[in-house]
Amino acid sequence: MPLNKSPEKSRATSAAEVARLAGVSRSAVSRTFTDGASVSAKTREKVLAAAAELNYHVNHLARSISKEQSRPVCLLAANLDKPYHNLLLDALTKQLQQDGRMVMVINASSEPSSADDAMRRALHYRASASVVMSGTPPQELVQTCVDSGQKVIMINCNDEVENAHHIQIDYADAMQQAVTLFQQAGCQTLSLVSSNKGTPSLLAREHFFISAAQAKGFEVTIWRGDNTNYEDGQQAAQALLPNHQPNHAYFCITDLVACGFMDTARHQFNLSIPDDISILGFDDIPQSAWQAYQLTTFAQPYQGIAHRVSDILGEREDADLTSRLAAIPKRRNSIR
């Protein structure tokens, strides 16, 4: 005989309501929906029938959040409209979900105080970890998170922050390779197209590129824009190319900047790439492989970063607090 249909409700059905309709205890409902739990076939049948009639679904969030390893992992990010952050966010969320972890993304602004605010929110949500994708939170707040049992993982951030796990790119090696690429192409003078943003990763690229270039006898002309956008690349080309010299090479601090630089070089100054100038980018965003650009660049190890975050979250004891991953050169057609 069918069970009496309950009136329609806009709120979610509770397990207690299922128990009342099925005529069983609340614990019987819980056991029915728990893998491996002991419950008789008759009780299971009654509970499933009542659950179907009431459109009941188990609240896995409430169940899992009581387990320490299942507390949410907060990803603190800014500038998610940029291809680099899109690719990193995609890799991280896929890996963490594959690990069975809940993921919460806090979309912060690029203001210095934003990382502070975002991390405080992660504390309020009792996150098991905060993964800082951009910005640098204050040392005191990092310590508060660690003291609260929360791991803090910082990707390409200021490595002077103590008690946090740091995942860094080996920019020293990448920039040595970058200068070697230009040298092998017969380039005689170099320019660095960078930004005034002053983020740790950008500053590291600048420092190691200039050091590697000077060690090989190159002088480096530096141009800095306000951001790392396509438009900044256009502005850099308009400022630098009127004084262009043969065998000159340009290292653009990101691929997005390089794309703007290349389009302006071709369409406004009628320069051929790589015949007239050589251009190198960094990040290996999807656009860099487009036929219009074929940009030689360095690939960020997105999957490697995601795997390392996964490993850190699974470690019971703190291992090395700093991990350094290699950026992979991608040879295309923008350098002779």
C-alpha cells in the first residue's frame, strides 16, 4: 500500500521526517544511508520508500564537515580573469575534488588588504587549509591560522612568511635558459617588458633575468607598465619599437603582455617575428600556441603545483616547507 503523500514543502526534508513516515528510528535512517552499516532488509525498504516519497537526500556536506580531513580547502585568488589564474584554479579544483575534498573559492581583489580579509574568512569557515594563489597575508595572520590547526600553502608568494608551505617556481634556472635562447638566436641587445605590480613572482623573474643577462655580457633595457595585460604589451611596443635596433630581443614578463606586444609590432610597425625581432613570454597560456602567435614561452607546472598541494594536505607531519618546481620551455616560432 502506498504511503500517504506529504504536502509539498519548499525546505529540504530532514531525516527525522523520513523516520516518522517510515515508522522507524532516526538511527535506522542514518544506517540505511551509510555504506556497510547494519540494517534489516524490511527496515531498509521502508526507509527508502519514505525517502523517495519525501524527496529526501542525504546531507553529505553536514556529514563530512564533522571529519577533520573533510573540512573545506579555501582557495584564495585574485584576478581570475587572467589566463594564468584560470589554468591554476582549474588544476587545483580538479585535483582536490579528485582527492574527495570540498573546495571553497574566495575571489579576492588585488589590494594588499584583500589576502588578509580572505584568510580571515577561511578561518571563520574552519577550513582545513588555505591555498594562497596571489597576494601575501600578514605573518601574524598566517601564524593564527597555523595555531588554529589550518595549513597555509602559498603559491609563488613571498617566501619570507614563516610557518607556511611555499610552492615556488625555479625562476633562476628558467631565466638562465631564457637568456641562453636569446644568445643562441644571435640576439645582441635585450629588453625586459615588465610591470609595476611588484608581485613576488614578477620580481623574481625580473631579478633572475637581469642577473643571467648581465652574467653573459648583455645590457638590459627595462620598460614597466601598470599591469600585465594585453594592453600593457601594446603600450610597451609603442614605447620601445620606434627605437628598434637589429638583433634585438624582448622578454615579456607574461604571455598576455607578449601577445599585445607582438600584434602591435606586426600591425603598427610592420615588423616580422622572428626575422626582425625575437620575443619570449612566460606562463604558456592557451593563446601562446595559437597560429597568430606561436609564442616561445615557459610553461607553468600547473599540474605539478596541484599535485604538490594535494601531497601537502595529505601529510600528517610537516615535510619541507618549501618546494621548488621547474618551468618548462616551450619552443615555438617567436625566437630565431
